Amino acid sequence: MTASDFVQEIEYQKGFMPVQPEDAVWLEWLIGITLLNDALMHYFAEINPEAYADLSVERVFWMMSIASDKLFADEVYDGIRIPQDLLHDEFDNLIEIPLIPEKRSVQCVQIQSADVATYETALSEGNGIDSIIEGCGFWKLLSKDSPPSNITRPLLMEEIPGFRGEEVFAMLPGDTVTWSSLSSLFEDYEYMAFRLVGIFPSHEATFEEIEEYLHQIVRARLEEERTSVWLEELGEKYSLSINEDILSSLPSDPALWLTY
């Protein structure tokens, strides 16, 4: 393999995994797997030439698909830059500001099956729960803090773990002391308990709350504009034109065009 071949192999691998061409260990791994794949390809061609021939045809179509995706990315996706002022303009020109639904934050813990009786006793007697909670686990991805605590970030109803969203959203706003009953997780191996911490009422979204959404809208529009410009450039460069007669005869479902 030439250096150019190997550069192309690294580019190909980018579509499947993070690449580390500056890492000698990673390069050694890639060289080994590339040579192994090449040896397997030649071995398969020897033991089953008919199947190899069919796969070679598929390979051409697959490589063409990868190449076309890469070309589109180079000409459209990779060249788009979205400055903050463009996002702010999009926000200012929204016909209707989206509503952010109510969210609630809870203290949420996992209780092992061995501690269930102790928890239920503390719950019924009204004391001793805090000491139990201190040693409990938690879904760290839901935490609002770093390092993670067992207080969740504001969650939508459907984000409350254990499918107990309706129960959490039915809790009285002023009651941030009462702990819930337990619900079973993982076939009675583990249980969940929670108490209400805070309520974040529904409100009109701020720019920061929907910045990612605005980014998607603006990017989609710029991609569409860039695609149109690029196609016009290709049309002028290669004297391309649309055959309207053929276009009108195609099936309405684009998925059927490949076999038409």
C-alpha cells in the first residue's frame, strides 16, 4: 500500500470511528486490521470466486455511495458557519415564541432490596429516612450538579425515571419534605424513591433555552440554500438540464426510482 492508499483508508475509517493518526499505537492497530482485511479478501476470492464477484459489484455501489456522501459533505455541510448574530436574528423574527412546558426537580435515589423494609419503616414512622438516603445510589446522568448529586436537573414529566412522571407532577408544589413510596426496578432487585425539590413553571422560551433548536433551523435553511447554489454551479459547469418528460413519468414515491 502506498502512503496515499493509507491516507484514504484513514479517511474511510472516519465514517465508522474516531481516528487517531497521530497515535502510533492506533496506527499500528489500523495497519494490522487493514492488512488482515486485505488477506481475507484475497483468500475469499480464491475459495469462492462467484460470491466474491457478486460482492465486488456491491462494493462498487457502496464505495460510490460513500464518495457521494463525502462530496456532499465537502461542498455543503462542512462549509456552513453559523454566527451568533444570525441565531439572534432568527429568534427575534419568530412569529411565535415556543412555550417551555413545566419541569420539576426531584431528589431521586435507588434503594437496594435489602434496605426496603428499613425504608418503609422509616417512612411510616416519619423519621430516619435522611440517614438511609445518604447511602443510596443515583442516576448520575440526571444530576444538575458536578460532581453529580442525587438532585436532578429540571425534568419533563416523561423524563422522570421509573415511569412515575404523573405521580411527581401531581405532588403538591409546597411539599418538598415528603418521600414517595417505593417502586420496583430491575425485577425487584432495586427500588426507587423520590421527593419534590422544585417546580419550574411553563413559560415562553428564552434565547438560551432554544438556541440549539434555532441552530438546527438556521443550518437546515443554509444547507438548502447552499445545495441549490451548488447544483446550479454543477449545471452550468457540465451543461446539465432536467428532462421534464422523464421527471413527470417517475413514480410519486422516490424510493421506487431506483428500480424504475
